[in-house]
Amino acid sequence: MASNGISILVGTTKGAFLISGGKDRSGWTVKGPFCMGWPINHVIGDPKTGTLWAGGGSDMHGAGVWRSDDGGESWTVAKLSKGTMDEWAANDPEFAKMIGWSDAPLPFADEFTSVWSLEYAHGTLYAGTKPAALLASKDGGKSWEKVQGLSDHPSSDSWNPGAAGLVLHSIVSDPGNPAKLWTGISAAGVFATEDGGATWERRNRLSNAETCVHHDHPAAPRHGETGHCVHNMMRAPGAKDLLYQQNHHGVWRSADGGRSWDDITQGLPSTFGFPIRVHPRDPDTVWTLPLNGDMLGRFPPDAAAAVWRTRDGGLSWQAMRRGLPQEGCFFTVLRQAMSGDNRDPAGVYFGTNSGSVFASLDEGENWQEVARHLPTILGVEVVDRG
């Protein structure tokens, strides 16, 4: 990672990559892959210390969180659960020697197969897993414990997996209150704690349940609640408990920390998409990237890419297309593959399953491709040390 300037942290199916752009967000260079080629779902960094963490794994590798203290030059892994490779190594000394395998017990054995999401807040590193659980580390990712209050939620035996499995993919913290945390689970919905994780409340209620139009899709709103298949969620800065989410059937806004949700999808070309991004200073400016539908290929409507932006909290939307492919565009942008920086004007970045990273340095007005031909991109985050 560059000692100053912008670094785009990219998780892919074949390891983590770092894309550096310097103080002026230009001259982009790509380094990687890191993390021994593991599938990496999410990479985050602490701009104060430069520490990086990468969460990932698979049925083959097991789950783990990688850490770098030197800007990505070297990485070590805290292995959390076992995979098929561990079973092979346990029965094949030569293979065990080849991969440097250790027979030390793993803290979570076979409880989950991968880490899907990371969040660092108030000195605690959090990790969301597949199947859904929330982990916490007080020592920067070296040791972990399960946040048992969420796993023990009374509804947990009814949580249903989405198409990608039962994953905890969104971890949202409150910068002013370490006891408050929100999580998004597909397909169980939004959960919130205000006592540091001891107890959790399920928060999926529609604000306008009496006027909600019924849809046949199983992920659509019904029974007075939003669809439980939330795809990505983010808290707005400078506004008390203002949340936005893109779920399987629309874009939603909550002004009360998820206790009730308003549908703000009207004006977008489809209800389906994965990521959501909120402006670093303006709580009414939000970006999302609609796809044509979950059963129609999951690519941009009319095969023409656009990031859609609202400046008024979802009352109206505008398509931002300049610099994005407008013909024959069939890529998908996954739930954790959009992020932004804190500059003025704010930068917005997203990665595609076709291996491209696009950047806008003017809040979506213009776009440029800053990397291409990477493996399938699963997550994008930004660290600004400028």
C-alpha cells in the first residue's frame, strides 16, 4: 500500500490486490495477488496505522483472516476453521510439508467455511462468516471469539440461505458509540445491538406496511417486512441512525436505525442490485448499481452500465454513464464491490466480475477504468493516507 494517497483494496477469487493512485488519484499501479491465492471476499485497512486485513476462505481452504503490517508487502493468516486441504494434509505428510501445514487445533473447527466481511471500529476487528456468525477480535485479528448473542437470537433456527449461502456480509458500526452495531445477513435481514453484542433486535419492518404492494418473488416485501435478503447496507455520516440498504427487491432507507424502512426504489430501472454507497459527508447522496434482475442474467439493464445517484435521499435518481461501457456490457457488480474515498469531490470505485475496476473522481459524473483483467472481483474498499 502506498505510504500516502489512495489505495484501492480488492478481494478476488484468486487473492487480494492493491491498486495505488498517489495523492492526486492518478497513475494507478496494481500489485498482487496476495494471501496465497485464497479466495478473498473483503479487504479493509486502518488509515492511521496502515494495517490491512483480508477475510476469505472456501470449502477447500477453510476460513481465515490475513493481516499485513507493512502495507501489503507481507501477510500472515489467522486460520479459523478447517477445509478439505487440512484433511488431505492430515493424511499425507508430503502434502502437509509442501503447504507448510500445522496440526494445531483451529478455534472454530468446521463451524464455517469462509469470512465474508470485515469491520474495524473502536479498537475491535469484526468478521462476518458463512454460515452466518459474527466474530470479534480485540488484538487486531490474532485471536477471535464468537459474538454469541447474535448466534443465539431466537430467530436463528429460521434463517434461510440466499443463493450464495447464509452469509453475514454487512457489518456497520457507529463511530460515536462502540456499543451500537448493525449486521446484514442473507437471507435473514438486518439485526442491531445497542449493548455491545449481548442482545440483538431484528429490524426489517416496513414503514408503510399497509400500502405495500404484494409481489410473488420470495425475497420481496411481505407480512409487514422488507425482503430478508439484504445485499448490502451502509450508515450515513453525520446523521443519527440513518441507514441505506440495497436488497434483493429494492433500495431502502431507514431514519431510525432500521426500526422501520422506506422504499426509495422508484426512479431506478430495476429493483435488483448488490452494492450501496453513501457520500462521506452528505447523508442524502447515495450511489447504487442496478442490474436487470436476478433471473435475467444479473447484468446492467440493456447491457449499458450506469451508476445511479440520488442527491435527495432517494426521492429522485440520475444515471451516471460517462466513461462506462454502453454496449454489450454483461458484467455483474457484487455486494461488497463498491466503495469510496473521503476527498472533495468524493471518489467512487467499483469492481466487476469480469475483473475491471472503475473509478470516478467527481462523485459519479465521469468514470475511468483503472485496472482490468483481474480475477472475479468480490470486494472493493479504499484507504486514503493522503
